[in-house]
Amino acid sequence: MFDSPDYPKPLAESDFENWLEEGRNSPMPYSYLLIVWDELEARYIPVYVESREELQSYPKYGSSPERQSLIAAYDIYSESKVG
């Protein structure tokens, strides 16, 4: 995943699948998986949120000098991209 010059580095499909599964199995009622790039650690991190409004709390990758920026957001259950 994210294997293009538009992204900082590729993400293993197995990591993505594991993150979706962790979100589904969480005791918290998460609905979305945010894939966030951490510039200082140079790695992707999963962030789970309950509502779509929370997507706005992360700037989009490439549009901000912030340490962490949003690469993509997915519905945990349908696996469809939402942001």
C-alpha cells in the first residue's frame, strides 16, 4: 500500500490488515482507522477514532509541517476509504 512517490514509504498489506482487526476487536466502539505518518519516527502509526469528525484533528500529509499527518482513513468494517 502507498507504494508511490506521493507517500513517504510503502505500507505492508499485512500491517494494514492487522490494524483493521485490532480496531474491530477493541472494547472501544471505534469506527475508523486513520493511517498517520509520524515524521520524527519515519513510520506509519494506526489511530482509531469513533466519529468522522475526528478525522479533522490531523492535517493531511504534504499540507502541513506538523509532526503527524493523515495519510488515509478507512471504515473499520467495510474497509472502504473515507478520507
